[in-house]
Amino acid sequence: MRKNPRRTGRVFPSASSSFSWPRWFAVVAAVVAVAAAATAAPDTTGDDGGVLDGVFTFKALQLYNAVTSYLEYFYDTVIAPITGGAPSSKPKPSRVSYKKFQLLRVLPSDEDDVVDLEALSEEPGVQVWMPIRLNKTADLLLPPSVARDVKRFLTQREIDFVILSSDLERSISKQNPRSPSPSQKSELKATKGHLMTWNRYHRYQEILDYLMYLSEHYPHLVELLPIGKTTEGRPLKVVKISSGQTRENVVKPAIWIDAGIHAREWISPAVALYILRQLVENKSYRALVSQVDWYILPVVNADGYEYTHTTDRLWRKSRRMPIESGRTLWGGMSYGCEGVDLNRNWDWHWGSVGASQDPCDDTFAGSHAFSEPETRAVSDFILDHRDRIQLYLTLHSYSQMWLVPWSHTKKRADDYDDMMYLARQATEAIQKVHGSQYQLGTSPSLLYATSGGSDDWAKGKAGIKYSYTIELPDKGIYGFMLPADKIVPTGKELFTGIKSIVKSIVKINSAMTNKTNNISIE
Ligand SMILES: [Zn+2]
């Protein structure tokens, strides 16, 4: 999950329809830069000049992007206002096609394989979905231009692989059933009051409409709390589910669930909405709601989520525009890539490990901790309610894992055993539903070390003892393209796991409260 499938800037920009000397200057300068970089770029992939045959090195392409974007920015901000020329604003990107992109599962069986695969992952266009580790499977997404060469390379190096998908676009088109027609929509709205279902993945506005519906139909249970806006101005609304206080002077524990920090992980908001619906619309869970308050934010990265629906199904980051990042070519950063990885942007060992300073990388941590409105809004809210929130859950996909802090270090937290005890209860409860097994452990032990993640921050900075990242199904057959008919079974399983943890937290809380009350009486 380390590289963008393509650069978001233009690798080979299309010719402008009208003559513009600054743009010609930009193109000429960029070509010179590419030629220089292609000559000077150090060969890091071996004696034969690279893993795959290619004209340009990755670094040359980055530099090309950087130069053209910077000069274009210079033209827009300095030249165009003087000459009255039209800004060189980029046309709205058309939908990205993954036609004939192949998804491969590879198994490195010795250190040489790992080195080869890591070099391969640096090739332009190759995307790593699951990390490359010895004796563990990893998933690689290959554009058609390199697929044959990569497979030949793997065969030559005797690295085992299987093809999970020979045409990712086909998997994408099968994932989500068609949206209802306008007449069907108005019929649904008239009968149900909203368009939400749990057999398809919905657009953000439909999700917001459903939240509004819940707050209007269950006013004594549901409250919408606006906590801020995304980069592109979409509202972020936390759903508070509460039956009010039970007894005077007894503060109920609260549970926080967020989802959709990573845009392409569609199952995560869908499952959060499933849980939300059960808590509000299923009367058999009233006892659960009376014992704890729930705060649920179904889509943190709403801009990125929308972008995955409209433009690029595999987008992961936020939609922060590069010019706003304030980074310059002279600061050593490439210029012209969009988005920040919102799960590397939290103020906890920010930028120390498993996060990138390159805006073009999928794990770009942002210009500084909490540089993004989405992470600021959520963290401010959590800090305001930290005394009551006793469980922090953040939903991601895929790989079917229940991750406990820390992610930034291999050192165990002091209360690691306590966290593992409740997490084990949850995963055992999940397994009883449909037999699904979630792996349990820290991110460095199961995946890789990362920093600036929300679960570590929730524990380390906000002081929430039980803090977990949940990687939802599957284990990689569908990956991010998990079909919509898996929403309900996945939601059922996770809700069962969460209920088991919440019961334990209620018990712990009531024991603590009684103890405190006893002490105060004495
Ligand atoms: Zn994720």
C-alpha cells in the first residue's frame, strides 16, 4: 500500500490547444530535466539497469512532474495576472480505468525474493496492496504495460505467484449493484424515508441523508454533532446515540467508532452504518444503548470516498490539493501530487516510521501533524470527550486483523495484556458467527510499523486505554473490491465482536464506579 498506481500529475501532458510561451518553456525545461535525471539517476535496481525495461526512471518521472507543475503554478500566479492570459487550470480528471490491470499474489520464500519484490514495487505503475515480507503473501497490482514483463521476471526468479484478477476493472464493475433509477428512488424515499440499504455501497450524500433521517425519526436517541468540514467543504457529522443519563452523578462510558479514513476501503463505512442502524433501529439493542453512549463517524475521509466513486476507485488519501500544501521544489519535495494519508497525520510519533514525506506517495504524512481538517476535527472532538470515551475503534480494510497499539514501535504497551484480553474476546465472538478468523496482534508483528496513526494517538495522547484498528475482510480474494453482498455478514460479525467488548467495558466501568463511590462514601 505504498505507492500510487499512477502519478496524479501528468506524466505526458497533452498539448495545449493554444500557444503559450510559458507553457512551452515549461515543457522544454521539463524535457531537459528528465533527460538530465535519466542520465544522472543512480541505478538502485541492479547491474542490468533496472528490473524492467523502461525508458524513464521513476525519479526522472517524478522530477518531470515536479518541474511542469511548478512552472505551471508560476505561470498561473505570476505570468497570467500580468499578461491577462487564462490560467492553466487542469481539466477535471476523467474516470481512471483499471482495464486489464492484473492483481497478483506473490510469496517471497527467501531474502533474495524480498529484495527482488521490493525493487519491483518501485517500478512505475506497480502498486503494493499488502506489504512484502518473508514467507507471507503480498498483493501487487500491475498495469497492462508491465504485467507480462513482471510475470516473466517472477518466473525467472522462481518467485511463486497466482493471478487473483486478470482485469481489475471487471472486479470494480461487479462490486456494487447499479444505483436505482430516479423513479425507484422516489418510491424508496416515499416508503422508507431514505435510500440507504445494506446491499450496496452508497454515495456520501445518501449517507448524510440517512443520518438526518435517523435524527428526525429518533430524536430522543440520535443527535447529529457537526465537528467540522473536509478539505473540499463536506460536512463531518458525528452521530451520537444516547438514551440519556441513567442515574444522577453516574457518567456512562462512551464508545467511539470511526470509518473511512482510507477512501477506497468501502466496506468500512458500510459496516459502521450497519452498526449504527442496529443500535438505532433494532429495538432489541436498547439495553446496549442505555448502558453506554455511542459516537459514530461513518466516513472520515468524505472527499476521498466521493473521489473513489467518481474518478479513481483505488484512491486512498484525502483530496488536499498540492498547491495548498505549501511545499516547494526547493524543499526537496516533488510538487504536483494530491492528498494526505489521514492515517499518518496524527500527532503521535508523526513521520517517524512507515510514513512518507513525499506528497506523491500513498503514505504521505502531510506537512505536519494534524495538518488536515479531517484529523483536526476528529481529534478535537475526541479530546473534548476523552474522559468518557473508553473504547476507540477505527475501521479499515482489508486483511481481517484486529490490531492493538503500538504501531510505531515493536515495544509492547504496559497494558498490552489487558488490550489483548478484550480483543481476544471480540475475535472469538466473531469466529462464532460465521467462522471468520481475525488475526490478533500489533501492526509491526502482523503487517509493518507505522507512525501518526489514529489508534496510537487515541491511546497515547487521548489516554483511551482500549484502542484498536480493525482491518475488515477479506483476506485478499476481493481485497478492496469486496462485493456489496458481504456488507451484512461482515457487519454482523463485527457487531458481535464489539458487543462482547462493550459488555466487558460496562463491567469494568461499573466496578470502578462502585469502587469510587465506596471510597467517596468512606
Ligand atoms: Zn486503511
